[in-house]
Amino acid sequence: MPNVVAGDARVDYQVRGSGAGIVFVHGTGFGAQGTWGHLADEFTDGRTVLLPDLSGCGATEDNGGELTAELLADQVIAVIEDNGGSPVDLVGFSLGSVVSATVAALRPDLVRRLVLTAGWAGPGDEYLRNMMTVWRSLADNADAFGRFGTLTAFSRSFLNTVGKEQLEGLVQGNKPNEGALRHIDLNLRADIRDLLPKIEAETLVIGCTLDATVPVQHSRELHEAIANSSYAELESGHVVVYEKTAEFVQLVRDFITKP
């Protein structure tokens, strides 16, 4: 995979397809392949799809220090510039929405259209703070960490649909590795409220009505804070990219291809 240096990090990323750029920014812990690998090829018709692994995920390497939204935004910016620096469509999920909004605010010249999915703007919500704090506190119990993360990531109806065997696979794939814990620490600190008025790109905010990780009100607040934004909701738990893959892909495709 190609890589690019951003600060003290060597950022690995995937490239699929060719044409105008679209960048997908993953959420907490799972990396680009784990978040987007199953749907990225839906966008390769006439598009270059870029899938960066932020610090803490994949083969990306850094000094292991404290993460900030700005630091991770610089990594996304480096990937865009490494691929010509033309404006891209930027799609973020969860923590990736926080990072993508930061990119759009700091480098409006690099973002054509922006999609923020299941994101949030900053601290102040006691539910979110306590949820992340409990999840972080389970780091020494891998099974409990995985079960709590899976329980909050997906809706009850989805978990009942996939069945016990696949659910156990989800639990096993949700491990308290160093990268995931660094991301959770950032989730507790991140505050981009002052950056949102600086976003110039036309923006689509997608909220998930059954989200037990980042309650849907956070997406509604993002929409209210971004001047040139539209809003859509899907009946899904937090990980809408798996629960409602087809609906999510259609929303994003319609948004980035409209005149």
C-alpha cells in the first residue's frame, strides 16, 4: 500500500479505482478496511477511492503520543495532497466525522463535498462521556470490552438478525488494542465546535436514530451548526455502514453526484 509522512506518522492508505477523489475516514479502532472495505468498490466507477488508516490503525506508524482531531486531520490532508491535492469528496464515520469536519474547516480548498455520519462536535453530553468512560475502563477485560462495544455499536434488531455465531465474531473482532484505546481517549477530549462555522463545503449530515454510541441528537446539532448542510436520518444503530449498507451508499452517492 502507498504511504505518506504526516508529522511524526507514516500514514498507510489504500487506493482503488481512478478519477475524481473520494476519501473515506474510519472511526474508532477498526481502521479503513474494517470500516469501509465492504462498500468502497461501490464508489470506484469513475472515482479514485482513498482509504487512509489513521494513527492507531492498520500499518500506520507514529510515536504513540496523544492524539488530537487536528493531528489526524493533518494525516488525511497529507493523503489528499499525496494524490494531487485536488478537492475531494470527504466521507467520515463516527470519530472519522470529527476528523473530516476538522479537515474541511482547516483546508476548505481540499474539500468539495463533505459527509458526516454518526459524529459529534464536542464534550458536554454526559451520556457520551459516561459511555466512552465505561468502554475505556474495560480495557483489561477483552471479552467485556468487545461485548460492550458491540452492544452499543449495533441496534437490537440487527444483533438479533445476525444471530449468535456472527455476533460472537463481532465481539472477538472488537479488541482493546492500543490504537482503539488512544481513539477512545480522543473521543473524550475532542472539541471542534469552534471549527464548524468555518466549514465551506456543501455538507450532508447523516444521523442514526437507534444509535446507542453517539445519540442521534449529536448529528442534528452538527447539522444546525454547519451553515451549508442538509440532513438525513437512517433507522440504524451506530455502525450504519454495516446495518444499512445499501441505504447509506445510496445517500452518499446521490449527494456527491448531484449537480
